Amino acid sequence: MGVFVFLPLVLPLSAWPIARLAEQHLHPRAATRLLAGVAGVLAVCSTLCLALLVVVGTAQLPGNPLPDGWSDPEVRAALPYDEVAGKAAIPALMAVTAACARTVWRHHRVRRRAARALAPLPYRSVAVLRDSAPYAYALPGGPRGRVVVTTGMLGRLGSPERRALFAHERAHLAGRHHRFLLAVQLAARANPFLRPLRTAVSYTAERWADEDAAEEVGNRRLVARTIGKAALVTRGAPVATLAGFAEAGPVPRRVAALLAPAPAARVWHPASTTVGLAAWGAAAGATVSALSSANSAVTLFFVLKAATPL
């Protein structure tokens, strides 16, 4: 097993270069899928690495429920760094498990609160809440989800701007962006090195919805104006509302991107380009992480199987 078991813990650093480059050069749809996928793979491998080290560390604890052969000196000699890293991995894995469970619980709690607030209203694709606080969000669930908007927001937007707002929120539902956002949130909880990818996906998911809305309404400037106007009026919304269900992302960058030409729909850039080289580097890091985790798991399995009495 050796030092390879530790590679998944640090290999998320290889994805840092593409996080920034993907925001700038990849189509938001491709960037969201790529970054979320890489973050998910690296997070799973990192967690598996901790789990393997926990097995090694548990074997060193007195009174552990594992077979006596697992703590044999010869077994420990075949599993390097067990004296410190194995024991330290136990609280680390517990912290990761608790953080991920808390993230999932908060996600479902917000959705449940939102669904409860909309229960008295008849089911429609757009739910209008009588609230003077201006905010809008996409609520997944049901056949196709719902767009929730307040009367305060509708009163501050013109008819074309309302159409752009609805198109943006429907794009979130159609693309199931909440799944990508939840995946990168869990990945960031599993390994702090993946936090830059979480920030990048939060931005690219909003850009993805912006581009889909611009394509639907056929006016990029209209969508840019709607985003800027909605951000200005939403600034005063109380924290207690459900306006925080989705992050708006860096609005000035989104507006600037919409005022520029539409991004190319190319999914993968050649390796000769900077963004292509970064993408290949991130993919290589994810592959090496997966192989290292698999190698460590197989090695640990055979070593402990040989140490376990029949």
C-alpha cells in the first residue's frame, strides 16, 4: 500500500488550475459537468483513503473488535505510517461523515420548508408568493419543479424582464443544477482542497442558466439587465426568507459575460491550449486518485485477509 494511499488526499490540488480556467474558457454547461464530476471522483477517493487508514488505525487500539491478527507486527510492517496516520484518520473520517450528513440534512430541510410554504397554493409551474421582499428561486421536486417568485420581485420587473427571470429559473430546473451544487458541496466537506471547485461550480451553474435564458428569450442584453436589476432589488431581502435557497454568484462577472458574445459550445479543448492542458491535468489527477485508492484497497484486503484466522 505504502505512500500511494495518501495520494487521494492531496491530488485534489491538481484540479485547482482548471477551476479558474473553466470559468473563463469553457462553456458553462461543460464546465459545470466537468468540475462536478472531477470533484465527485476525488472526494470519493479521498474518503476511501481515510476509510482504509481507519482500518489500519483501529487495529492499533486496545480492545478493538477486529481479529487479533490484524494488529500483528508483521501486518503493521506491511502497512506503513500506521502508527500516526492510522489513528489520526479515525477522527478525520468521523468529521467528514458528520459534515456530509449535516450538508444533506440542511439541503433536505430547506426543500421541505419551501414545499411546506407552498403547500396552500395550487400546483403550477410558477408559484407567486404574496411577499413584499423581492426574491425568486427554482425549487426542485415534483414532475418538473416550480419557479417561486414574490409579488415584490414581480412589481420591480417589466414584462420582458419577468420572461427572462422565469427562463433563468426554469433553466436551473431543466439542468438539475441543484444536484451538481449538492455534489460539490459534499465534495468540499469530504476534502477541503476541493473548495475552489465548489466555488467555481456555483458560478458556472448560474452562467449555464444565464446562457439558456438568453437563448430562450433571444436577447442577451435583456437577460443581463434582468440579472443586474434583480440583484440590486434583492439585496434588501431579509435573511429569514427562502431567497438564500440558491446563490446568485458574482453578478458583475455574469453581466459582463452576457454582454460579450455567446461562448463556444466546445466540450473539450485541445491539449495544446492552456485550458485544455489544465483539463487533462485535472482528469489525470482524478484517474491517478482512483487508481491509487483501488490499489490501496486491494492491497489492504489481501494483507488483512491473510492475517485473519479462518
